[in-house]
Amino acid sequence: MQTILGANGIIANNLAKHLPGYTHEIRLVSRNPKKVNDTDQLVKADLMDASQTTEAIKGSKVAYLTIGIPYRTEVWKKQWPVVMHNVIEGCKQHNAKLVFFSNVYPYGKVEGWMTENTPFNPCSKKGEVRANIELTLLDEIKRENINAQIVRAADFYGPHAPVSFLKPMVFDNFDKGKKAQWFMSDQIKHSFTYTPDAGKATALLGNTDHAYNQVWHIPTDKNVPTGKEFLELAATAFGVQPNYMVLKKWMVRMAGLFNGDIKESVEMLYQNEYDYLFDSTKFERVFNIHPTLYKDGLTEVAQSYK
């Protein structure tokens, strides 16, 4: 049995699509899970509840933690440590391996390429939360209490990826023939991980014994475009002109006065002020698998709108 804790998000769904290549016993866990494959087992559970979490992990060879917690700093501070504790204890009790799907927030602002060896230096409150729970997991690994791995991706893009800022700001607008929007500067390079690649790679890592007790970066195209270049590629895929406007920090702050989601994103704008370069060389060399090129991924995104 392989179990996805936090089912039906964009990464969880892509992961679930690839797991049948390794097992036909797949359990999807969330407060309201829905099948991705016909044979999926559905379990309702709240990962904030220790007993429910432990019961959901029972019988699992591998557990994947892909849960999305509401994007509010105060909620993260309260819930992430509890969820991580419950999942670690549940995996330890049932001798399940753990794959934690994470992001680059713990790294903070990085000059140059982000690699698996980049030290933690969070420069946001959300980054501090993520760094703390990862240090908890890494300590458990170091003490040999659990077999686990941390899998990271850059910002997302892909078909049907509602959590990506690219969907409302770029893809939805281009699909409607409207002007796209971009954060901060169109001259900064910014890496994006293609969500189908993320699901495929995570399934592979979870089913590779020697991949455990390490950190991995999901394969991500290293030919990193600037905002302008990304928008031009997206416009070509959608068959429209690359018309767009750049939202400066003061504009985002102003919008945040009226929209809580935007307000919560302001502290993360450093990721759009400086080059954001995500390196997945380690994965590519070990598995000889290469990422989807931006041009091809964006073509698939545009097709998904049809």
C-alpha cells in the first residue's frame, strides 16, 4: 500500500496518476478524497488529528505528504508543526517510509543556483515555518528513526494547476485574449517546475530505495527564461500577442489591502525581485530523466484550455 496524505491537490493528483506503475494499492487521504484511479482506496482523515493520521498510514509501505494548508502565515504556524509531528509518528509506528513534497521557501533569497546543498536561510515568516518542520524531519532521519526524503520543486506551472499564480495572471488572461500580468520585473529569470514532471519524479523517488534519507530537486528545465521570455512563449502557445503589464511592489501591497490572498503573497515577492534559479542536476544524473522544456509544457497548458 502507498498512501498520499493530502489527496487531490495538483501534485497529489499527478503523483496518483503515476503510482500505478509501481503498485495497484493506492490510498488517498484527505477530508474529502476523490478517486484519481478506479482502484484507489479513499480514506477521510484530518491530519491535525494524531489518531486519524496514524490510522490513515496503517499498512502503508510509503506515505507521501503533499497536503496544502491554507496560505495564511498564522495558520501555517499553528498547523504545519502538528501535521509534521503526526505524520512522522504515524510513519514510525507503522514502519512506513515518508516522502515529503516541499518547496524552496527554507532557502530564502539565494544568489546563484539553488541545489540540494543550499543552506537554510529563510527571509519570510512562511519560510521560517517550513524550515523548522524540515529540520524536525531531518533530525529524525539523522537519528535513524525514520526512512524519509524531502522532494522540492520550484514554482509550478502545468495543465489544471490552480495553485500557480501563472493561472489567473497569465494563462486565464491569454485564453480570454486579455493582457497578462507579471510580478515585479520581466527581466528577472525565474524557474518553473512542470507539474506532470513533479508527479512522475515523486513516484519514482518514492519507489527507489537508495533515494531515501536525502533531499531531491524535481527535474526542472535549466534553460531558465526571464519573465518577458516566459510570457512570449506562453503567448505563442495560446496564439495571442504577448501583451502584459508588470505589477510593482506598491501595486501588490495596495491590492493586498482588499484581498487577503494577495496580502499573504507580499512577503514572498523577493522571489520575483532576484533571479530564481532551480537546479535539478542531481536527479537528472542519477535517473537519466530530463525535464519537459518550457515550450512543450506551455503548449500542453494551452491545449488544456481547449
